[in-house]
Amino acid sequence: MQRETGRGRQIRRVVVATSNSGKVSELQEALAPLGWQCEGLGSVTLPEETGSTYEENAALKACAAAMATGLPALADDSGIEVLALGGQPGVYSARFGNVGSDVERNVLLLEKMRHKTDRRAKFVSVLVLAYPDGKLEEYRGEVTGQLLEGPRGEGGFGYDPLFLPDGSALSMGEMTLEQKQAISHRGRALAALLAAHGA
Ligand code: ITT
């Protein structure tokens, strides 16, 4: 695979290569200024995330969707890294504790953080835009903050209700989609993608 640098190529349609509905909303909303037609995964199944980095896993997902559809495909691999837990769950955030739901993962994370005073954490997002010819573009975004002692807000998805971004009075679960996009890890990665494509 060859990684592209510089300005992105002309695109009319793109596959949003994620099965996470929260990510679909964020990606579609952010891509609107580019005028790209966003397609869902349809019958395409994303591969197992066998990589040990966000970059590898995002590339696996984006390439699989691009190969299967013949269209450029955009995938996100992301996670939350908690300093007091040595950076865990990180790249394994979706599988944390091998429990099934966002709520169960949040309960587990709060349990592991009980009595911990250092609550610093960061979200990381890596976007990979893969073309059917194997070329890749890669964009990364991060946001630092603190883990709350309990959930706040009903918005967003995943660990959002537990995360208070630095400089914010609102948890990411209390933000509107637009507020979250303006400061979030994925919002920042998307801003880099938009800039590279001239938006
Ligand atoms: P796809 O692989 O289909 O895109 P996924 O949810 O499995 O969906 P990841 O493998 O990238 O995605 O796992 C990232 C996990 O990290 C995700 O399930 C959330 O629990 C968490 N996460 C990532 N971005 C987040 C965000 O913006 N807000 C809250 N939690 C987030």
C-alpha cells in the first residue's frame, strides 16, 4: 500500500466504512461541505481488527470496503487512552473487558478508576481514506481531558458521557453533535481531511 501525501484526489462517492452508527452520523455531517455522496456498507462485512495500532486497523477496514465496492472508502479507528491505566483500553476500546454494550464498558472503566485521583485521558481517532487502487490517505486527531466519576449526558456514544474535554464545562455526552465535532479527536482528524481536499 502506498500512502498519499499532499492534496487528496477528486471524489464523488465514498463508502463510510463503519458499523458504528455514532461514527456514521459524525462522518456524514463533517463530509457535507465536500459534496461527496456517502454510501453505507451495504452487504460488506468489515474484517477483524487484527492490527496493534489505530493506523493498521483503520487501513484494514478502509481497504476491505474499497476493494469490495470499487469506491473510495473512509474508515475510523479510535479509542480512549487512560493515563492511570497505562494507556488502556486504547486500541482495544471497543472490546474492553469483552463486554457487549457501551454502558457495560463504561461501568467497567469507572470500576477500574475507582479511588484513582489522576483521571487524565485522551481520545484518539485515525481516519484512513482508501482508494480501490490501494492508495491510502491518513489523518489523526486527539483530544485530552479527564474521566468523570460518573456518566453525564445522553448524547454521543461509547465513552462520551465519562469524558470531560480540557477547557470544557460539558462532558462529550452533554454536547450537541456540532459542539463535539468542534473539539473532538474525530472532528480534528476530519478537519485535516477536509483541508487536504480543499474544503
Ligand atoms: P467500527 O470498527 O465499525 O468503525 P467500532 O465501534 O468497533 O466501529 P473501533 O473499533 O474504532 O470502532 O472502536 C472504538 C471504540 O472506542 C468505540 O466502540 C467506542 O467505544 C470508543 N470511541 C471511539 N470514538 C469515540 C467517541 O467519539 N466517543 C466515545 N467513544 C468513542
